[in-house]
Amino acid sequence: MDQRPVKLRTPAFKAGLLVSAAFVAGLAVGPVTEAVERQFGLRLGFGYLGIERALADDSATDKSQMYRLLALLGDVIERVRADYVEPVKDKELIENAVNGMLTGLDAHSSYMNAQAFKDMQVQTKGEFGGLGIEVQQENGFIKVVSPIDDTPAARAGIKAGDLITGINGKTVQGLTLNEAVEKMRGPANSRITLTLKREGNDKPIDAVMNREVIKLTVVKSRLEGGDVGYIRLSQFTEQADTAIRKAFNQLKAESNGRLRAVILDLRNDPGGLLDQAVAVASEFIDRGEIVSTRSRRPQDGQRWDAKGGDITGGLPMVVLTNGGSASSSEIVAGALQDHRRAVLLGTRTFGKGSVQTVIPLPGNGAMRLTTARYYTPSGRSIQGLGIEPDITVASTATEVQHFGPERESDLNRVLTNSGGTPQATLPPRADLLAIAKEIPAKPPENFPAFDPAKPSATDFQLQQALVVARAMAESKRASN
């Protein structure tokens, strides 16, 4: 199995799909460069920063335009440093310029300063300080992508789709995402109040919490009825694959050999590391492609294949998805669907079909740059589209309205969907059991609200997944 990192001209720290900049090099030539060198104490070498080589391939007109634009940037920096109403730190000025350049490209490229880069590295290892929420920025506010199970945020009742409008009584408007996240961090046991805007509530909601050191339990599992193994994966950290394998082995032992089917729950899983997506999918697929990537240069494209060996021994499998299933979750769901290894049940996924590569930069910061699109084994690009389940089942009787964007296609500066097969969705499955036609598309009006303490009784999608899983198991037993 090819697990080389995505090829780049710049050394890459890790290629990963991350639930949502380079230093603006060489400001100008001639007098402006000399002025910047004098004031910043920098040696602005075009060759070092890769600009000279890039310009060498352009026409003389393009090269001249690039020099003029770099001169413009230098002039703006000089004017801000000289005339802004308050002194501005050089570091802050440059980092803001760099982040603006990257965030202007698409919804997922960004710059991380040294602290943000360090926090990201810690988070992908599965342990970090804070509240336990995945967030992204949209329209000036901070949107909750997903609260993480068993964290202060989850216990405080924060929900996916909530908009964080204030932190400790002060608005988040005007803050970058990194600045907002830094304000939400703090020493363990310190108190914080988040002000939330939630659909259906006319008044702001204040969520009061104590910060904790978050140790992610990325996999939870239990036996349903003694014969169906339920495995929930909340995030693709470095422990994901190992935790999946351990959970399955425990379920197999607890069932005393009576395990008949497996349910993999990827709902509200915002993704994570690409290599973990490949590894998790490989646990359930004997052979064949898991995912491929295509970059700007054809020679940088890659393909990852299954390593061989289905840990379940071919047990019937159902995968739960919803609009919060993104990125790495979609890689796994797409591979299992394309190989007809599992039946997908739930609602359409988020639709993030791009790869971000984290590239360390001088000064210990890093840039998160969109470097490729990924494609399912059948050649589909799900960018902006998502994956349609084989059996559509809503979680509630009435559609839940959301503030702001609900899926990738709702974001600003969305990467186009291109390069895949003309058929964006697979044809309907001909091998689905008759029971699939009897599965209701939504719960009855009087169905109880979801209660985390009673998931089997209040999770309608899970209930329908159990019906399908047991029907598949019975069909398999009858055919043997």
C-alpha cells in the first residue's frame, strides 16, 4: 500500500484532511525592497523564497506585473507602519497579510502561527487543553462544527450548528479564528462563558463551563442486543485505527462468538488525518483502492490501496452518516460504499473532497494549503456534493434549520468539483434487501428527542440501522 506523503516542492509536515500561509515573500524590488530590508532587518531573497524560479517560467509581462504587485504590498505595509492610528507589531502585520492571502484562496487554506501549529500537532495526537469543540469561522462568527463527546462543551449542551457570538461577555466579531480559539483556551478548571445563537431560540444562550485537559476517546463501542457491534468514531486522530481494531476485538469477545453484524457510526465526525482514513477503511476491505488524490501536477497524484484482511471476516456492515460526516469520514464511507462492503444509512455527508497539506514555515509557524482533490474508488469527486446514503433516514420528524452554512457547498470560496467521473453518485444498489424499502425516511411525530443517556431508545437512525444489520445477517445465514 502506497502511503507516501503527498509530493510537494516544499517539505510537508503531514498530509491530512483537516474540519475547517506562506510568508508573503519578497515584498518588492528596488527602493521598496531596500526600505523593507532596512526597517524589518530582513534579507528578502527571491531565490530563497521560490519566486525567482516561478517568475522565470512566465512571460516578461507576467514578471513585470508580479514585481508591481509585490511593490504594492510593500507600499501598503510601509504606509500602515508609518500612519496607522496605533503602532502595529511587524509580526502581527505580516501574519495578518499572510493569513488573508491564504484564506482568500478557499475555505480550508490558512496560516497558523507557532502556537496554533503546536496546538494542531497536539490535537492530532488526541490530547489538548480547552472545551472540546470543533469550530470554523463563517460570516464574522464562530460556528460549532461538532462538540466532542464527554467534554465540557458536550456536557454544557453546545450543539453542532450553534454560532458562538461572544466569549466572556465580549463579541467575537473582528477576531480571526485563531484569536477566538486562543481566547477559548486556558488553564484547567478556569471558568469561561460562551454566548450562543441557536436556531429556534430568540434570546442568546450563555453556556458556562470549566476548561479541562481534553483527552479524546475517539472510539466508543457497545453490543446492541448481544449480537450487533456498534462502533462510533468521533475523529480521525493518530489513535483512530488502533482504537477501531481494539473495539472490534472487545465486541467479539463480549458477544461470546455471537457477533452477527457491525454498525460504524461516522455521524458528526469532522475528519482528521488522511493516513488514518486509509487505515480505518482498510480494516473492513480485503483488497482494492481506498482513495486517490489528484494535484495540480499530474505526477503528484497518488493512490492508496487496502492492506488486505477484513478484521470482521466479512460480517454484514451498516455505516451511519449525516451532514456532519466530513473529510476523512467521507473517504471511509465512500470506499465502503463503492466496494459494496457496507450499506450507508442516514443523510447526505458534508461534501469536503479536498486535501490540505500542513507545511512548516520559518519561525515555527505553518501553512495549511489545499493541495489536491480526493476521489473515491469509482472515481467520484464528492467535493461540494457529499455522499448520498443507500438508505435515507432523517434523525428528526421535522427538518432542523441551521444558522449559516450546513455543508461544504454553503461556504464561501468553495473549491470546484472537477476531475471525477461524470456520474457524481452511484446508481441505486440492486443488492439491497427487501427490508430496505420498509425503512421509514423519518421518525414518527411523537418520537422522543435524542437522549445521550438512552441512545438505543431515542436514536431513530441507529434503530433503523439495527433493523437493516440484522436483516443482512439473517440473509447471510440463510444463504450459507
